[in-house]
Amino acid sequence: MVPRRHSERDTSVAALLRRRLGRGATEALVAPLLAGIYAGDIDRLSVEAAFPELALWERELGSLRAGARAKAVPVRRVPAGPTTPFATIRGGLHRLPAALAEALEPGTLRFGATVVKLGREERGPYRVATDDGDDLPADAVVLATPASVSAELLAEVAPRAAELIRQISAASTAIALFVYPKGTNRRLPEAAGFVTRRGALPITAATAISKKWPRQAFGSRAVVRAYVGGDGLEHELDRSDDEILSSARDALAGVYRLTAEPEHAALVRWPGSMPQYAVGHLERLGAIEAALPPGLYVAGGAYRGAGIPDRVREAGAVADRVVRQD
Ligand SMILES: Cc1cc2nc3c(=O)[nH]c(=O)nc-3n(C[C@H](O)[C@H](O)[C@H](O)COP(=O)(O)OP(=O)(O)OC[C@H]3O[C@@H](n4cnc5c(N)ncnc54)[C@H](O)[C@@H]3O)c2cc1C
């Protein structure tokens, strides 16, 4: 029996998992799944910010298994035919921001302008300077830029908030994409992909795209993407594209027995793209909010939630605050 922990003090995800599940199950099973969402290191990730339900289950139920069971929804029968529980937007995710932009009055949005400075005359409106020479007055400013950019922009008008935001680091990752020759898709198991034990392979996870999101255009080809890098694994990215692709291809060949040469291979690098919620993250957010003067707001993946649904929720909440001048 592992006694439940009543304290609400934040700990790392690793500390909680190892205490409840032991080292073996944590490192082989649970850590790769949870860490993958943030491209993070469970020894650094905050349980309260990244996976608050785990802390809650331990505090209230004294068991992660009991919590997971209570949350589990009964498996529904899916209709027969080529179907997948993983949804995305037909035609590509880029259609989401495009549709939002189209729904606005023409002229509401400015594209292709980089904000280079945020200033303020005493008690007057904020001034937003862009790289194309504009200097726009604003009663309220929502900085939805990556944390490193927001920290730079806030340095003059909210130096304490800038300093705290600068402490939120972001990990770098890359995606290696492979299209294998005709006839290879049947070699892939009927599964969406896999995650790996930290450090076991030069990739952290793989998605069997042709199984997860089958498309007519793929025909009988296996289409697979592999994730490389992450917090503490950035050394995997200090190599040429060809070297990364080659080691990812070898890793996939080992796991999937996909030994055919891919017809196409591409590497997409995502430097500093995955914000890391280190232990104490929620406390830091509270301090950031307190240090922001009225009319200034921050939003984005660096603060409350790593995924697109979090962004949608947050956008509504921040817009409400701007209207309420909260
Ligand atoms: C490889 C990868 C895979 C992912 N997969 C998923 C997934 O499957 N599901 C999911 O839900 N989420 C996923 N995410 C997370 C998701 O992409 C993020 O949650 C989301 O993009 C974060 O939105 P954001 O608005 O905070 O930041 P961003 O989308 O990075 O937007 C920040 C914007 O600020 C702009 N900007 C930067 N500097 C300036 C400046 N000075 N002036 C003006 N504009 C500026 C940038 O051009 C950019 O448009 C993934 C992320 C990565 C990196």
C-alpha cells in the first residue's frame, strides 16, 4: 500500500508516478505517453500544471487506478468500415485559422507584420510598433506570441512579468516524415503508432499516419512520421537533416520491420516550440498575472495547456477579460 499524499504542493510528474506506480511501470509505460504530449522530461514537468487530474486522483481517491477507472468512458461500438477515433480537419489544420480570419470584418486582421516594440506613454494607451513602420495605439494588448517573444516585448512596460515569462523554457523537436513504396501499409500493425522509453531509440514516438488518418492518396503505401528531440534530448537535433532522417528510418525499420527505402523523406524542425511547465508553473503564472498592468494580457501554449482545444478555450476567456477590463 502506498499512502495517499494530502499536500497540494507541486511536485514533478516523475515523483508522483514513481511513488504510486514504481520505477519500472513509470519509465516503460506511463512516462513515454505523458511526456510525449509536452515533449518534456517527467523529472521537470509540474504535475499540477501538466496533469492536474493525477494529483487530484492521488489526493482524493488515494489511487491513480481508481481515478482512471472513474474517468474511463465505456468503449462504444464503432461502425464497421475504415474509421478512426482520431479526428482532424479535412484538408488540413491550417483551415482552422483561415476560417476564423475569414469570419472577421475585412481589415480587422493585419498579416505579415512583426511587432517589434510595446511601449506606453504615461497613463496613455499602449503603443504597438510593427516592423513595417506602424505605431498603433491600443487600450488593451493580448500577447499571444511565444513566451520568449512576449518576454522581450514586455521588458519595458512590465519588466517583472517579462522576467517571469522568460523563465518558461521551450523544448525543440523535429518531425521526420516517410512515405514508403506501394504495398508497405499492410506491414504496419493496426495501431496509431508507438511511444518509446526515454533514450531507448533516437526517436521518441511514431505515428502510422496511413493507419491513423487513412487517405485515398496514400494507396497501399505506409506513411509514417517520427518525433525526434524534446526537453533534455535536444542533442538528437544537433545533426544534419540527413543524419536525423537516416537514424529515424533505421529505428522505424527495427520496430515495424519496414526495410524498404522510403520513396519520400522530409524533416521539419520545430525549434523552441514546446513550452515546458516546470514544477511551480502555476505559482509562476499567478505571479505573472499579478505583475501585468491593466490592459495587458498574455495567452498561448506557454501558460495554460499545450493543445489546440486549450487555445480555443483560452481565447474566449481572455476576450471576456478584455471586454470586462478585468
Ligand atoms: C510538432 C508539434 C505538433 C503538435 N501537435 C498537436 C496536436 O496534434 N494537437 C494539438 O492540439 N496541439 C498540437 N500541438 C500544439 C499546438 O500547435 C499549440 O498548442 C498551438 O500552436 C499553440 O498556439 P499558440 O497560439 O500559443 O502559439 P503559435 O501557434 O506558435 O502562435 C504564435 C504566433 O505568434 C506569431 N509571432 C511570433 N512573434 C511575433 C511578433 N513579434 N509579432 C507578431 N506575431 C508574432 C507567430 O508567427 C505565430 O503565428 C503541436 C505542436 C507542435 C510544435
